[in-house]
Amino acid sequence: MTESSPPNSPDPDDLLRPAIRKLKPYASARDEFQGTGEVFLDANENPYQSPANRYPDPYQSELKAELRQLKTIPEGQLFIGHGSDEVIDLLYRAYCEPGQDKVLLFPPTYGMYRVSADINAVSILQIPLRQDNFQLDLEAIRPHLHDRTLKLAFVCSPNNPTGNCLDQADILTLAREFPGLVIVDEAYIDFAPEKSLLRLTERPPNLVIMQTLSKAWGLAGLRLGLCIADPRIIRALNKLKPPYNIGSLEQAHALQHLRQPEIQASQVRGLLEQRKWLAAELSKLDKVEAVLPSEANFLLVRFERPLEVYHFLAGKGIIVRDRSRLVPGCLRISVGLPEENQALIYALNQMPHEESVVH
Ligand SMILES: *Cc1c(COP(=O)(O)O)cnc(C)c1O
């Protein structure tokens, strides 16, 4: 990725809200002095309670160095948010003028894209994924692409809740024709690493990739979301973010995990095996109409009567996600520990057939 854009690709800096283009960001104590010192009297910290008494590194240099090496990301192209949710919000605030600009969404998909748009008073254009395969419907999308108020488009791959990856050629076509930034949310990509757009050597400068440590890395509680993008986009996000958006304990804890990637890899292998087992077992059940193919750590499962199943399971203490308003008939089931997955299948087998229910 270079900083010069191909002729028809938008310059990310031209897409910025004027207020953000003009913004002079807060300069923290750690911005103003970055060398090594021994006596730090510049940030009004309490000198006791080491190590949490000190403000964290505002740019998470060590953590980024580890991630950049692990994922082969060039310098200046990685941003870390307080979860992907912060990255999503910052993208809206950097690029979408409230009450004026629009975002393009492809339902059924992750709910935060809409919530964050609503919070930021950004109107939403929805073009549903194709019903037959949950892929982008480029024919339906194209007529809208001349709209210059479309600043962002969120593509989720593997998609939550459908579980499939979106076709890479379609995403690149969209990026080529879209007037704003195309954000590809790869929250589940560690379960299908060969499908990551990060592997492309040439990415259009308006293509933004989000990943997270919340899923395959098992660190949802730390709140660490990654954004990999053109340096101009990374600079904009850095300008906008709260100065100390990632705590020092979180940075240290994440580093420890990232330095043992073989543990994550073996957990991912185990979860993929469990997904296969769970899909096979679910398919054997009469009450299951379909188990959708998944490239993530969850299965979208269609039932004849999803709400009955949902409440029956909840009564047994097994909580799944009702997604039937997004995809008719469907519950979303995360792949858990082997014994949890067995408990789910056991419970489903116990569920009475309708005929035997006493009314
Ligand atoms: C779980 C998930 C995330 C992760 O969000 P964090 O804020 O990083 O925990 C992002 N996108 C999608 C589609 C998800 O399902």
C-alpha cells in the first residue's frame, strides 16, 4: 500500500470531516516527552502503586510491534482501539458528518454498525446480502455508488451471524467502485486465515481491515480491536482517539498471549474440530432444518420453531442467541468446550416433540 492513490480511488484525507481535518489533537504528557527518563513528574501521577500508577503508552508501541510482526503489517498501518467497537465509532466520527453523510450496510450483519451510525446521526442505506448465498449483491449495490455522501461501507467476513466469508473479488470490486472507505470486519478471520484480505500485497487505499483479539485469541475481556489501513487513515484515527484508550495492564496481558501463538493455534484447531462435530450432531436432529456452513466459531442453525428451542434450552441453563429476526428460523450457537457442546446436543435430544407436549 502506498500513499499515492490510483486515479479513481478516493484520497482518504479528502473524505475526512472538515472538523477533523482541522483538529489539533490533545498532546499528552507522553506525546510531549518520549525519551527515557528516570524521574517522571510530568503527568500528575501518584508515585506509589507501581505499575498501574503510570499512564499507559498512548500508541501501544510494544504491542503493535508484536502484532505487526505476527501479521506482517508495515509500520504506520496499524491502529488499536478499545475493542472493534471503538474503531467503528471512530471511523464514523472521522469520516461521517452527522445529519449529512451515509453508511452502506449489508444485512443480515453485525448490529454495531447500525447502532454506531444511529449514535452518530449517520443515515443508513441497506442493501441486503443475496438470499441464496449471503454474498454481496453487486447488481443491487451499483446504482447507489455515485452518491458522494456515502462515506463508509461495512463488510463483515466471515459474516456474523451467517458464518460465511464474503467473496474476495466482490469486496475488491466494491472497494474499487465505492466513493468512500470500505471496512472489512475480519473479527472471525483466525478461523479461516487463508481468506484474510491482509494477505493481499496490493490493497486499495480506501480498504480498511478490522480484526480483534476478542474471538480466536480469547481476550474479549481486554477490549482490543485492530484496524489495519492506509497510513492516512491510521493518522486520522490517532488524532481522534482518547489519548490513553488502551490500559497498560491490557497491553501487557495481550503481549504475553501474542508471544505464545502456538497456544492460540491449538485452541483454534480444537474449536474447528468441535464445530465439525457439532454441525454433524445438529444435522441428525429432526427439529433442525439446516445447519449453515460456517467459517467462524459459531453455527447458524435453522429450526422449525426457533423460539421454542431457545426457551427450552434457556430453561436448561444453555444460552444461545436468537437471530430469528435477522435470519428467519435461526439461532446462533457458539462453539464451546467439548462438554458444553455435548450438553447442548443432549438437551436438544431431550426436547419433547410437539405431539407429546401436553397443552
Ligand atoms: C465479536 C465481533 C467483533 C468484536 O468486537 P470487539 O469490540 O473487538 O470485542 C467485531 N465484529 C464482529 C462482527 C463481531 O462479531
